[in-house]
Amino acid sequence: METLTSILSAIEGVVWGPLMLMLLLGVGLYLQVGLKVMPIRKLGMGFKLLWQGRTTAEGDEKEGEVSPFNALMTSLSATIGTGNIAGVATAIFLGGPGAVFWMWITALVGMATKFAEAVLAVRYREVDEAGDHVGGPMYYIRNGLGRKWAWLGALFAFFGAVAAFGIGNTVQSNSVADGLNESLNLPHWLTGIVIMLLAGAVILGGIKRIAKVAGKLVPLMAVAYLICGLLVLFINADQIGSALGLIFGHAFTPASAVGGFAGAAVAKAIQFGVARGVFSNEAGLGSAPIAHAAAQTKNPVRQGLVAMLGTFIDTIIVCSITALAILTTSEWTSGETGAALTTMAFNNSLPGVGQYVVSFALAVFAFTTILGWAFYGEKCFEYLFGVRSIKFYRVVYILAILAGAVAPLDFVWLMASVFNALMAIPNLIALALLSPVVFKLTKDYFDGKPVLPGEDLGR
């Protein structure tokens, strides 16, 4: 285990180095500029389409498996997870308050990235042997860039199938088990078994059952957590200005050591802000378009407008509430990190209640993330080994939930971090090369010009 940890640590230092940060922010910024900041300008339109997407438009029923709304909820089920509670706290602990600013920047450029991912996913999706619509980076790499790039699509699929066991599975069950052990003294193995049984009952039902559960749980859990977070901010309203001052002030200047906080350089604020931001909203990883490819829609741009909301909701709204709840209390200097820090911050303002709010939110967030990533992982596995391999993948994935609940936390997070980055590299290359397709589809949509499914858009 020590040898494997050392190897993964060395790899993490490379894949999450300056080059990766520049690639993530660079591609996102390039897409945002190329789209003329459309994802930000058309945010209201995205929410309007989301509301309309609760039901399938006439004629779209044969074009996918789930409604546009449930496609986003499936995507959000995978993104709103421990990153919103433990990830934000870890970013502040390691990078200082300035890390929050860089999480926001990652989200603003990430909206364009997520938009482009969904547009390409719907544009280049296929129908598999089971009659289901499948798509994502591996398909838009192969179908958009051509067969000579198929190896890059296979590489993404391999990294995605493995990464699902980290970011989407073991990290989630580990965080829940740890949180419930702290608050309710439940043994890790018991929590693991319960999550494994509940998640297994949903995962074995495939995308339609996952989307149905996500469509009900995600809005409920997000609203409940936001209400509690806003209550904490209301109690600490006089400290919000100071908290924002810390965020903007330390985005460009080092944060000095204070209390249990060891201090952080600007480079650390950028590194951990971007890394945890991507871990939370997954813009650039290429995971979300796998869900959006199953949406019942004929128009790639319309689904892209819905998809980009995932990044906005996850980071600009949910992560911001967590960050401000932490920074408006003195707990961020306590030396604690992860979910424990968020728990202390909530409990500081809501004594005796805050710890249960965070524990419950963490459990529900993590549960839905496990569901969403089960679908991502199996579709990557299907791309490599065919439809018949899905059942095998589901069983192994479900069993891994228990293993994650009892595994060492540091190793689990390390594995997730490494494979997140490895997923992003093929996807970002494809997004950059296929950007002309995204730009043309978007221009034609807003100009009112229909694009035929087989039309050659060029690259």
C-alpha cells in the first residue's frame, strides 16, 4: 500500500501540475471567448429550458431515454457530492480562503466547457445494441475526430471506468462512513453495507431508474442544504463582508498562518481552488456529457444550455454556501479539514443541529453521486467491452462501495485525484479540436438555422 501510495502521489504531482491547470482554464476560457460569453449571457434561458425540460417535447420521445430535466439531475447527482462539503473545506484548509475565488473562476469558464461537452455528446451519440442512446467523450472523439483518433476515445473510456471507482464510489462511501462514525458512532462497515444495498437496488435498474431517483432526490437535497446554509449565513450576517474580503484578498496575496491554519501561497490557492473546483463540478472531466447523451432531445445546443447549469448550481451556488458558512465562523483556522471542518462551522452557528445537517446532507449527496457515477462508469466499460459487460461492471461497482467505506481516507482521495486528471486530458484535447463544431452549432441555433444530423460541420 505504501509503495502504491508513493507512486500515485508522484503521478498526482505531475497530472495536477501547472500544465493541467493551464489546460483546464485555458480550454474553458477559449470556449467562453469563442462562444462570446454566451453561457453567462444566456443563463436565464438555460433555467427556462430546464423548467420546460421536465417533460419531453413532442417528437423527442424516440431520441433518448430520459427527459432533459432528469438528464441534468443525473449529472447533478454525480457532481453534487462530497466535493461540495468536504472538498470545499479541504480547498480552504490547503489553499486558504483565496482558493474559493479560483473555484469560482473555474466554474465561470467551466460553464462553457460543460456546454460544449453536452453539445458534442448529443451531436455525436449513437444507439447501442440494447437500443439505448450512448455518448460522451469516447464517442465524440471517435465520431467527431475520426477513426484515427479512436485510441484517444478508448483511453478516456479506460480512465473513466476506473475513475468511477474513485470519485464516484469509494470517496463517497468513505466520506459518509467517516461522517456518520463521528456524529452517530456508527461503524464504517455497517454504513458501507447499508449504502451498498440501497445503491445496488437502484443501479441494477439502469439509467431510467437512476434518472428517476435522481430527479426526485437531487432537487430535494440541494434545496434543503441551501436553506440550512443560508440560515447559518443569516446568523453570521455581520461576518459575510469579512469572509468575502478574505476570499478576494487572498486570491492574489499569500494567506498567513493563523491558529491551526498553516498558511498558503497564492500558487496553492490556485492549485487547490482549481483542483477542488473541478472535483466538485466536473467541468472538463467529460463525465457529465455521458448523462446528457441520453436526453430526449433532437437539439444539441438546447441540451448544452441545460447542461451548463450543472456547473453554475454546483459551484457558484452550493459550494459558495459551504465556503461562506466556513469563513463566517472562526472554525476555518481550527486546523480541521474535510467534512469535519464543515461540520464544525455549521455546528458553531446551529449548536446540536449543525452536525446532523451536514451528516445527513453528506450521506444523501454521496448516495446520489454513487448512482450517477455508476452510469458513467458502465458506459465507459460498455464502450470498451460491449453491452454484455455492463452487468459484470455493476456488480463489481456495487461491491466496491463497502471496500471504500473501510479503506484509508488519504489513499482513496489520492486515487480519485489522479484518475480525475487522466480523464480530463483526452476530453480537453477533443474539446479544443472540435470547438469549431460547437461554435457553428451554437451560431446556427441562435440564428434559427436547423442543422441536419448528417451535416458535415468541419473542424
